Amino acid sequence: LLAKYAKRGTPIDVLLFSAGGNDVVGDSDLERFLRDYQTGFSAQQCIHPLRFSNKIKQLEYGFRELIDIRNQYSPRTVIITHTYDVPFITGKGAKYLGKTWSGPWLSPAMKDRRIPKNLQRAVGRVLIEALQQNLLKLSKLSVAKGRFLVADTVGTLAAEPEWLNEIHPRPAGFGKIAKAVYAEMRTVIPGLPTW
């Protein structure tokens, strides 16, 4: 997309990019990142260090590739992303017309690995905070050239009622996340109206 518009001479001021959350707490890989619970395990000990570290590196390489494409084709473009938030492990999936059509995403893997309910959200926190720290680190690298901004949204949705299911906020929760991303946009385009 950046290359296509750059070749047309169409400037792109901001590229909003949301990625990584499902990769660390989605139902496709989560079970692989977890270890079978043993008495006394901390949240960190419930996570398989090598497998999860490899996933974080994979995500980092994806973001680095995006930055490199931007640097090559549209160096003035500012990429804005966000850090997600720590979900509540409720067993709720996405419903449509009264039927669950997707999810739950975290609770099945937590159950399979016998992680106690009182430890599950802390495990989710370790996963999300690893992604958060990686994105914040990337934003400070010289290759980012000060044009890879991260809306740090961890801690924005701290109350369970703000969540619709295990990985999606309710509309008001989405609004809070959007407001944080919009604040980053206003640093790039100061003429945008206040929220």
C-alpha cells in the first residue's frame, strides 16, 4: 500500500496499524505458549519461555519489516500502533444473534494447562506486557526515525464490565482505546479537533 501510493505521489501522513494482540492471546497459539501448571508456579512460570520468546521475536520482525517498507517508500509517514490491554479470562466468546461464533480465546488453553482461575489474568498480563514492552522498545530504535508511535493502552480497561468478551471491549471500551490512539494522531496532525 505504501509503495503503491508513494509511486503515485500521494502522501500518507499517518498509517494506523493494529497487530499482535491475537498472536499472543489468541486461540491459535496460546496453548503452545503455556506450561502445565505445577503447585506454586508464578504467572511467569506458567509461560513456556522459548516458545513465547520466539513469537515475540516474530512479531518484532514483522513490525521491523513494516518500518523498513515505510522508510523505503514513504519515509515521512508516521506509523501509529497500540499495546492492547490485559483481558479478563471470563470464558465469554463473541456472540451474534445469541450464538457464540468465535472464542473464547484464552480460557480453553488455561483450562487445558490446569492454570488456576485466580492466576489466569496474571498470566494474560505477562503475555500482553511482553508485547507492550517490545513495541515501546521498537519506538525508540533509530530505524524508527521518531515516526513509529505507540499508544500505550495497557491499563486503559481495568474493569471487567468494560469488556464484551475475552479479547474485545464493549463500545465504550473501544472508545477509550481509540481516544488514546487519536491523541497520538494529534501529535502528528495538530490541527485535528480535540476528542
